[in-house]
Amino acid sequence: MVKENLSCSDCGDGTTKKTAASKIFDTAKDLFYKRGVRAVGVDEIVCEAGVTKPSLYRAYKSKDDLVAACLQENAIEAREAIQAAIDAAGPCPRDRLRALISYYSDKISCPEFRGCLISNVAIELPEPGHPGRGIVQDCKTEFRAIVGDLTRDLCVCDPDALADGLVLVIEGAMATHHVFGSQGPALALVCTCNSLIESHLERVKG
């Protein structure tokens, strides 16, 4: 009887096993984003995914490894989406920077937005030994580098200072969403970033 219950997600050929792992991954990623890493346990993940706990531990050594896998996938998806938005803006440096800012403004305005998963997890996982911590740091470091690459294409005296200022505004907008929602301070994201960019351009003109 037990084997019959397991057959839907744990037994059979490799394709069936992969489906169980995929269910676990997708469910965990969704729950981690909606509720947080610490608040979601393995029992809840397997229950929501409709699989058994052994199937989770066959796919991932631990919950920490599952968290790291979800973070890595999120980082890849975000990187691709950001790059696509920038590339769609064309060759003009200012347009490419605007596209990055608009990408985050649009993201924050989505009803399902619950902050940046990477930033949220950074608060929940301060310990450097966690397998997800390095992914968090790499992702945010890469984001800062992307913004820096864009500002260095502008004619400004201190592109790195501009990049850090824009990172602060964008990260701040996502953080305030947790309290005020999309109609709070996050509404000022685009105009604040544009003002910051203009102030750096004005220094060159002056």
C-alpha cells in the first residue's frame, strides 16, 4: 500500500522522479518568496508539492541546499530579465539606464511583488556558512556591477558614485514596499533616479 502511494511521485522512471523534484523546487521557491525561508519548513513544502519527504531528500541534501538552489535560479532569472530590458532599449547609454530603472519600477508595481527575494533572504540568513549566503552576496555584487557598467557609459565625473546612489534608491524602493506597498515611497523611484542622474550630468556641464 505504501508503494502505491509513493508511485505517483517517487517511483517509476527518471522522468517521474524529475517531476517530483520539479514540484518540490517550484513549491519551495513560491513559499520562500511569499512567507520567508525561516517560516517555511520541509513538511509544508512536501505537503504543498504533493510528494513525500524522502523525495525531497533524494533531490536535495537539506533544506539549506534547496534554499540555495531557489536563490540561484532566482538570480539567473533576474539577470536575464534585466539584461533583456537593457538590450531592448538600444545603444543609447541614457536609454539603457532608464530601462533598468523602469524595469524595477514596473516590478514593484506588480500586485504579487513582495520585495526582492535575494534581499529578503539576506536578512534571514546572516550566517556566512549558509550555502545560500554566497549566492546572495554574488547576486547583489553583480547588480551593483551592472549599474556601474551603465553609469560608466555616461559622461559623468564619478560614475561609481552615481551607480551606488542608484543602487541605494532602487534597493530602498523595494524595501519600503514591505511597509507602504507600491503606492508609498516606491512611487518616487523613477523621478528620484532621474534627478540623481541629472545632478551628475549637471556637474559635467558646470
